[in-house]
Amino acid sequence: MRLMLKHKILGMACIAALLPAVVMLLLARMQQSRISSTVRDDLNGLVHANIKQLALDVYHSCEVTNEFIRHQVGDNLKVAEKVLKDAGPLRLSADKTVWHVVDQYTGSSGSVNLSKMTLGGKWIGHNNRMSVSTPVVDEVQSLVGGVCTIFQKMNEGGDMLRVATNVQTTENMRAVGTYLPAVHSDGTPDPVISVVSRGETFLGRAYVVNEWHICAYRPILDGNGHLVGMLFVGIPVGRIASLREAIMSVKVGDSGHVFVMGGEDKSKARLLIPLEGYRDGDNLWETKDLEGKFFIQSIIHKALTLKNDGVDFERFLWKQKGNNAPAMVTAAIAYYEPWDWIIVANAYEGEFHEARDKLESSLRGLFWWSVVTMIAATGVALVIAFFLTGKITAPIGKITAVAQQIALGDLKTATQSVVSAGASGNVAAGNSGAALPNQDETGQLLQAIRTMTQNLNSLVGQVKQSSIQLVSTSTEIAAAAKQQSATVNDFGASTNEVVTATREISATAQELLNTMNDATQMAGTTASLAGSGRSGLADMEANMRQLVDATRSISGKLAVISDKANNIYSVVTTITKVADETNLLSLNAAIEAEKAGESGLGFSVVAREIRRLADQTAVATLDIEQIVKEMRTAVSAGVMEMDKYAEEVRRNVSEVGRISEQLETIIGQVQALTPRFESVNRGMHMQAEGAQQISKAMAGLSDAARQTADSLREFNKATELLNEAARGLRNEVSRFNVSD
Amino acid sequence: MLMLVFQLGKDRYALETSHVVEIVPSLVLRKLPHAPEYIAGIFNYRGTIVPVIDLCQLTQDRPCEDCLSTRILLVQVRGDHGSSRCVGLRAERMTETLKVSESDLVSPGIAVADAPYLGKLINDAQGMIQCIRVEHILPRKLTDSLFQEAMEQA
């Protein structure tokens, strides 16, 4: 398929618009997945780092708190000693009292009979109710907080019984009656009692009743220096409100938490700082995640192997807060050994993936926006391309049409097309000088085509004219050549004729020569004859003169007759006039008589009579007049005849004289002719010779004429060729229809 | 009544003598330049200037022959306003009168539009004589010019 320029440009525009967009899309697609995975990794790392940091933070908080509490406990102990001292001397009275005692670890109970412990002489008693105050311990608690207990040595073994305390049991009772065994059930000595037994103060962590405390134990000695009991102050670790709140307020992500559980012994897997949905002290040992994994056991196992501030991780599937959907949770595990705390900071991975999801969705959005933009850009590009294509291809189409017209030779239509192409759209110029509104390349091309067309037009027109002129000129040349050829042929013929004529002249000259000889003789004879003629003429002249005289006398007599006739004529005329006037008079008279009526009747008769007489007179005079007229005519004719005759005679006389003179002249001339004839004779000879020479020259001239005729024939052929060439040229050029 | 007989060319014509003032010989006339050819000229008739019409010229397209018998007939012509003028008519062979009665006049039976002056016919031994109606003899233009002066005076 052949693509039009328009389609090519449109295609180009489409490709130009689409290609970057497609490449951009591909890149965006690739970039999207890469960014996505990178973000996932980064986020995972971030989550790990975050929760690890949280776990460590809690760990370090614990360390700091531990240190701080140890100091506080030391101080508290001093306060307690002071309070105890102020309360009065602590004595064991002689009175005994029975204590129902319970081992705080094993729970085994028994009863023992002990001396009453007095304070300032007052028995402390068995106060196990919180509502009733117990001296010293409650005072200490009110002063410094925490808990305070006074132990009494139960036996020699060293078991220590709480006799006054504000440590609470699980039943919220004062834990009096519980005791701290000197030797545990597994045979190991109690660390506190072993220190106190040596008379030293114990400072550290201890399990009190049912929870761990940071505490201090000081031995109470009697006056003899025997150990009778010990004073205890402590702060339960799990109830350090600030730390607890700090830990509980920690959030990881939206719903991630930090919780703390015990690691060993009784508090193993027991919640110390709880999660949501659990309470303090809940045992999590058997807890499974949604996949059925005992993840708590795994966490505890991992935690107990950690050293100092080492951190390990655990992942498990857990239901998400709010919608209970399963979600992966990552937990960072730290173990604070001094407190046997397993610190677990967990975070729902999904919450951190939100950022990633947002990023991905925004990337997806970007992708789709790119697609939309691409389509829009392509559309706009297409529209613009369509518009521009129209702009570009329309003039080119016109130019193509013009070029085809030029190719077909229709320059007239081409010129009109060029002019109209200028008029429509951007070329609005009837003349070549007008500026084009569009001066881009197509406009310039159109201008160039127009100039070319005009030049071609004028060129072809000139060629046409030239060819026509050439044809006519060559035709004229041919005609002229033919004419010249004919002329030359005629010339040849004429030359031949001249030769012939010259020969004839030569012959004639010879004949003339002979004739001249005869003429010379004849001239001599003529001279003698003329002489005799002249004498005859002299006699004739004398006769003529007598005749003239006779004629003159006849003429005179005729003149006399003429005069007489004239006289008669004048008389007759007079008579006629009289008759006429008479007639006139009679007419008037008759008229007047008529007018007069009856009285004029007689007069009218007279008038008629007069008129009759006048008429008769007139008739008579008319007859006379006629006769006289005839006579006058006759005389006049006679006179004229005589005059003519006399004239004739006179003329004859002069003629005779003139003839006589002429004869004399002829005689002289004839005598003079003879020598002239001789010279003519010589001339004739020379003429004959000259004629022969002319004849020879003419023969040469004839040859030349023949050669000229040949040359002219060749020239004629060349002219015909020229004519044919010119005609061919004109036919070629006539293909072009030129405007006028 | 008495008729004056004359010739125009070969034809004879007659005019009633009651219209005639006088017959005078054909005398030398004063020519009027640029006048129509049928006006032969003017002459002084006893102190009055009289125009002369050549009837031969008028009817035959040639002037009258210069003969003694060619004469001038003075007639009285009436104008439209009652005024009258003396006009000379030149004709040939004006030598005879003829006495006729009214019954001798014969109508020609044909009227020529361009020649309203032709009247009735008289037969005699020598042939027909055409009567001339003198009141129509003058061309209209001439009549107007003749009486123009009179009209102006009136």
C-alpha cells in the first residue's frame, strides 16, 4: 500500500506521541515493582529496627529503673529503721502466741508457738486486714511508699515469719503468717536469709509472697546481738507505675504493643505488663497463634538464651485488632535478666505495609494516569498533527497538482492554479510581487513553483513564438531559395538565349553589312533623282501664285452680295416688329373692348380686323425673311469656300517651296551618307567580333549558373531539413498550453 | 366670354380676359438672385413693381422662347386678406383671342393635385385648349411671399 504524505506525517506524529509514553509506562511498570520490593525490604528492616529499638529502650529503661529503685530501697530502709527506732524498742515478750504459718513458696502450712513481738512494749498482734493499721510498716509506707514488713525469726533454722506487713496476698489481705523458709524445698538456702543470718543487709531482687520486688532486708538484733527478725522494705517491680505506664503507652505502629512476661520459675510465661485482652499474671505458656504455633514458648526459649542487651525476633500470625483479620506480627525479644523480664515489642507488619500499599497504589495511579495522559497526549498530538498535516499537505497537494499540470504541459491552467493556490489559504496574490502570508517552506516552495511556472510559461511562449518565426523564416528561406533556383535556371536559359541572340546578332550584322553596301549605291541614285524633282517643283510654284490672285477677286464680290442681304434683313425685321406691335395692340384693344361690354362690341370688331392685317403682314415678312436668310447663308458659304480655297492655294505654294528645300537637304545628306556607311561597316565588323566574345562569356556564365543552381538545390534541401526541425520543435512546444 | 389664347410648348391654353390688366411685350426684366427659376424677374409697370412668372418654366421646366410673340400678361391676383396684386405671366405665342360661351367648356374629368390651376377644356378646329384658373396659377409659397408685406401693413 502506498502511504500518502498526510498519513506518513500523521503516523510520525502518533509514533512521536506514543513512543515516549509507552517507554515511560514500561519504565514505570518496572520501576513500580522494584520500588515496591525495595520499599518492602526497607519497611521490613525499618520495622525490625524500630521494634528492636523499642525492645532495647524498654530494656534500658528497666536498667535505669532498677538502679534507681535500688537506691530508693536503700533510702527506704533507713527511713524504716528510723521509724522502727522511734516506735520504741522491739522486744520479744515472754508471752507466747500461736501463729498459723504458711510457706510462701510451697504453701505448706503449720502452726508455731512464738513469743509475742512488742514494739514500745506493745504487741504488734495478728493484724491481717488492710483496713486496720499496723504500726511502723504502714507509717513507713505512708512516708516513702513501697511495702514494709517486720519478720520474726521462727526457729533456729532461720525461717522468717511476717508478723507485721503491708504486703498483700492475692486475697488482698496483709500477708502476715507467711514465712520465708531459710532452705527452699529443693535444698538450696534462701539467698536473703543466708545474707541476713550473717548480720548483713540484703539488697536486691526477691520474690515476695507472689511477685518480685526490689527490696532490702536488714537484720533485727536483740540486746544481746542475737538475730530475732528482719526489717524489709521493697518496691514491687511490676508496680513501678511510671515504668509500667511508659511501657504500656508504647505503641508500635497502630496496634503494636510492648508486653513483658516472666521468664523463669513461677512467673514463667506470666504476664507482668499486659497486652490488651489479658490481665496481669495471665499465663501465656500454652498460647498458640492462628497457625497453631506455640509462639510464646518459642519466644521464651529464645529470650533465655540472650545475653545482656541482645535482641532476637519472632514472627507469628495473629488476629488484627478491630477486624480480627489474620495478620503477621513481628516481635522483638529482649531479656532483662535482673528482673527476669522478657520484653516483647510486637508490631503488625501490615500497618507498616500501609505505607508500601499507599506507595504502590500511588504508583499504580501514576501508571494509570500515565496511560490516560498518554491517550490524551496522543489524541492532542493527533489533532495537532491532523491540523498541521492539513497545513502542510494542502499546499503540497496543490503544488503536486500544479506540477502534474506542468508535466502535462498545461501551463495556462498551472499558472491559474498557482495564482488560485496563492489566493486560497495563504497565497492571495494575483501578481508575483505580492507577499505571501505564509512564509514557511511550503509557502516558499509555492512561491518558487509560481516563479518557475511563470518563467516556464514565458520561456515556452517565447520558444513557441521563436519556433513559429523559425518555421516561417525557414519557409521563406526555402521559398526564396526555390525562387532563386528558378531565377538561376531562368538565368541559365536567358544566358543561352543571349548566346543564341548574340549569334543571331553576329549573323544579322553580317547581313546588315551587305545591305549597307547596297544602301550606299542606292543613296547615289537617290541624289540624282532628287535633283530632277527640284526643277519640276519650281514650275509648279509659279502656277500656284496665279491661282491665288484669282481667288482673291472672287472673295471681294461675294462680300458685296453679303452686305446687300444684310440690308434687306434689317428692313424685314422692322416690318416684323411693326406687325407684332400691331398684333399686341389689337389684343389689348380686344380685351379692353370686352371689358367695356356692349359698348365695346364695335371696337372689338375693329380690333380683330387690325389683328388680321397684322397677321398677314407678319406672314409676308416671314416669307421675305426666309428668302433673305437663305441668300445670306449661301453667300456666307461661298465666301467661306473661297477663303478656304485661297488658303489651300497659299499653303500649297509654301509646301512646294518647303519640298524643294527638303529635296536640296536630302541631296546633301545622301551625298554625306557614303563615308558614314563605311564607318558603320567597320562598326559592324567589330560588333560581330564582340558578339562572339559575348557568346563565349555567356557560355562560361551559363556553367556558373548551373553550378549555382546545384548549390541552391542543396541549400534547398538543407532549408527543408531546417523547416522540418522547426516544425518538430513547434509540435513539441505546442504540447504546452501557455497563458496569454 | 372672351378668352386669351397662348401656348406653353406645343399645348394651347386659355385665360379669361376679365382677369387681364394688360398685355405687354416681353421686355428686359431685372433678375432676382436666388429666386426660384420660374420667377423670371421684376419690372416697373407704371410705377408699380410687378413680379413676372415664367409659365413655361413652371409647366415645362424650360424658359419661354425669346420671340416677339412671347409676351407678358398682367393679371390681378387676390390674396387671402382681400388684397390684390398685379402679377406678370410670361407665355409663348400670345397672339389670339377666342370668343366662347359657358356651354363650350368641357370638364377634363381628371384633377392633377400638383397642378390645381388647370381648368376646363375648350374644343376647336385645331384641338383642345385648356383653361387656366388664374387664382391657382401661383405656387403657395410665392403667394405667401407676395402678400406678406400687405399682411404686415394690415
